[in-house]
Amino acid sequence: MSVSKDVSFADAISSKEFRFFWFSELLNRPIATVSGERLGKLSDLVFHLREPYPGAVGIYMEHGWGKPTEFIPWEKVVDVGKKTVVVQPPEGAVTYPPFVDQPGWILINEHLMGRTILDTDGRRVEVVNDVQLLESRARLIIIHVDVSFNGFLRKWGLGGLRWIADKFIPWRYVQPFSLEDAVKTDTVSLSVTKEQAMELPGEDLADVLEMLSGEEQEAFFSALDPEKAAESLLHAEPRAKRQLIEDLPKERAQVILAELSIPQLADLFSVLPHDDVTELMQLLPEESAKRIRQLLSEQEARARDFMSSDYLVFKPGTTVGEALQTIRKSGLDPDTISYIYVVSEAGQLVGVVDLRELVLAPDDAHLDDVMASSVVAAEEDKSREDLEEIFAKYRYRMLPVVDGQDHLLGAIRYSDLMQPEHEKT
């Protein structure tokens, strides 16, 4: 006896023959026939996902002790009593048939209780602690979910305690984004309606996408308009970006990419597999694709590509006075000299001296007496991202570059690599 499509909450209330139930109070309630024969217990309630409110289609009943489950159609329910659910006995059989899932069906305990949901303020992630049901005219419909602590208490049989006000969210705000996908995956993750999602910041949408998996994630992403989809894609973690792009239809991908700037596209493509990048490039204007390739090429550059020859090298036995005199005669721009490097006879990097410490050291001291022998250096094949991490961690103004045998090859200045964001192409 499922709810017809035109049944509304107001219609049910106007009948003046209605009762409210909490699912937590019905869960595990004994089920008996009108003659008093005990059949089992209510393990779940099965609803048909229809608008505006899902209607009950039956009871999922368990017996325990390894006995098979049974499905009691809702039209067989006589009364949902305070202590026992009364049903008609099965016709022409000893037991009801086993439960067999059907398209469009949803189980409250299996698919709703404990699921995450975006609160109606559009930011906090809440948990469904209970579901409120309305019985009217022999029909049972879902009308609210409760995300308050009171719902949690009811789940554990402590419904008599009320610590805070109930916090209800109407069912119309927590419908799945795609009923087809919900049925296909046999799971339901709740979220706000599509209209409400359009109001969320991209960071929040990205967080939601990362919580979902598989087809649920795909359904959520497909419900967003191109602008919001692009915004959430930018803020998603690399793994989520790859998942979302992987199965994106070509037409949908093209309109989403059109919402992104050239630098944003380059950042997105930098975390995608090569084959995906190749396909997506074909959806862009040639001039845009060319600029993106240039940016990606720069991002793929290695330490050797950023090296400068504007640095000074000395042997360990050089005195401080000799080093200072060489620096004064070098003609190098003072802004380019932050450190001097000390190398062995074989050209291996063995130490570094900060120019400020050099000026304060005695002239007759040798460089191997004042140098720091624990040198942070970058190997020549380090990526730009690796180099940026080193600069961010150590705050050095220059970074030496070495090969696999620690031979000094060059140096990278901070200002040459870490450009201000507004100066990047």
C-alpha cells in the first residue's frame, strides 16, 4: 500500500486520523498475527522512493537463530501498536516470502540510519540519528530525519531523556541527488537538494565529493551546474579529481573546462593521467591548449633547468679574508650572493657559509672552520614541486644543485623559482 504521488503531508494531517512514529521505537518490535501468534521482529521498514514522500511497501522481518528473513507487504499490516506490530497471517503458506529488493526501494535502517547529511545551513556534516514517520489512512510515509542528540538517545532506548531540542530536517531537503543511482548502488547517501547545493562554497562541495565514493560521487557531481562543478573540482584532492574526470562525458567535460582559467586548467591537468590529459586537450581551443602545454612543461622542469651560474665556490683551505676579497672583485650583484659554497678537490660539495657569518669571521680563519658541513642540496632531477617544498621548509635564499655523487652543478635562487602568485603566467 504505497503512497501515491499526489499525497502530501498536509493531506495526511487534514484527515485527523494520523499517528507519528520514530523508526528507532519500531526497530526490533515484535510482530504477531491477529490471533496472537508470534512471527518475529521488525528489523527494517521498506519504502518506495516517490515524491513528495516515500511510502511504506513492507516490513523486513527477522526470526533469529539462523532462520531466513521474511517480507511482509504493508497491506498485510493491521496495526502498529505500542508494543507489537499486528499483521494478517500469510495466505496459503506457513511463512511470508523472503525479502527480494526491487528498483526504487529503500530500507530505513540499512540505507538511512547513521548516514551523513549536509545540514540545511549548507556547511556542517550531520548524521541521521532517527527517522520520523507518519501513519495516515493505512499509509506510512517518511516526513523528517532527526540529527539531534535526542535521536541518538532514542536509538539506544533512552527516548525518555531529552537534553536538547529536537533537530528535524524535512524529507524534501534530504532526497538523494539521483534516485536511479541510489537504486543502482543499493545505497543512499543523503545530501541537500540540488538548489541548496548551488549555494555552497566550492571548498564545502569538494569535501562532500571526497566523502562519497563510486556512483554516489558521480551522481552528486552530475547534479551541479558547470560553474559549481568547476569550482568544486578545483578544491578537490588529486585522487578525487582523477575519479571525477575519469568517467566524465565529453560534452559535460567541455562545459566544465570552459569555466576554468588557463592556470587552473594547468593545475588540474598536472594531477591527471597522461591519456586523460590528451583527451581533454582536444576539447579546448588550440591557443588555450598551447598555453597549457607551456605551463605543464614548466611544471615538469627539473632542478637542472632552474640552475644559475651566479654563485661562488671556494676550497676548504681558503681564508675568510681571501674569500671576501674574491667576492668584492667578482662584480656579482649583491642580491645574488647569499651563500658561498665549499667544494673538495674533486668538486664535491662539502660545506656552505652564510655571507653574513663570513663578514663577521676573522680574516685568518679558514672556510672549513666556519662552514656548515651539513648542507641541504637538491639533486639535479628534483621536480619544481620538490624544490618549492624545500624552499618553503628551510627558508633558504639559495639552494645548491648536485648530481648523484654530490658534485656541485649550480645553484637556484629563491626569487627565480618562487614567483609571487600574481606574476605567474
